[in-house]
Amino acid sequence: MTKYPAVKGQSNMASKHKVTTYFSNTTTYDWVTNAAAEQGVTKSGYLEGLIRQEMERNQEKTIIKPRVMIYEPYRVQERHLVLSSQCNINIIPFTSIKENEKYYNNELNSNIDTDVYNDFNYDVVNGNMPFPSVDHFVLLLKTELEGRVFIREGNLLNIIYNVNYQPIVITENLWRKYDGYYDFFNVRYLR
């Protein structure tokens, strides 16, 4: 018979922390009675010892997350893609510099995003891009932009540029690994 550490105490001691146990069969009752007698404790003391042992075992299994978690930095996959392209933007006179910057930045970023997306889709369609067999999302991280601006006839800005970008494949396992703390969907990478 397995011996469990029992709690020794007076058999006639009353407690406000009381639990009454009813057994469904005599075999279990006899087993508890014999085990308690072998250890020289009351039946209640023996059962309390079993409960405390179970509590210790459960406490060991419980993983408590600290208030502050330090995650290893997310490292982007080694795949780097380069896109060389150009776009034309109409020259529009604005009254303020802020309006001017906002318009040209929006137009340029819109053209670059469209070209990066189309370039990436071309690689996927041609089978140059391996993907996991599970559900996933892909984010395209623009890491470097270099370009030249030329003023052309007809009030056009001709912008020739090179963009380095990386596809980030986000699977459910990656999302769980970081507990969703890396908000991959609401990050602006280039300003």
C-alpha cells in the first residue's frame, strides 16, 4: 500500500473548516480506515494529507505568467526581395507645404504599395515563394526605399525607385508564440 504523508492531530478536535465525507462503498472506507491506522492518524487527518499532497502537485503544474514578459525579438525570415519600378505623379500647386507633402507622399506610397503587391503576387503565381501548408497571413515589410525624381513635360514628376521588401508569413503558431503582442496588422513601417 502506498504511504501518503498524513496530518497528525487530535481525533476529537473540532474545526470550523469541516468537510464530511461519505463513501459510496465499504471497500474505499475500509481502505482509508486501514491506511489511517497504519500511519497512526485519524481518518480525517489521513484524507487531509492526501488533499494537501494533491494541492502541492497542482501548484507545481500551474504556470504563472509574470506581469512583465520579455519576448525574444521577432526575426524576419531571410527572404529579401527587390523591386525596381517607376511612377508618374501630376504636379499640383498647393498653398501650404503640409498639403504638398501629404499629397505627394500619399501618391508615391500608393504607387509603391501597388507595385510591391503586384511584384509579390507575380512571385507567388510563378511558384518562387514557398508557403506553409497551414492557414497564414502575409505582410509585406518595406525595409529600404531609394529613388530619383525628374520633372517631365506636362507637369509630371517621374519617380524611378528601388524598394527592398520582405514577406512576413504569420501562422497561428507564430501568433501564439508572442501571445498576439506583436501587432503585425497595425504597424506603419515606412514614413
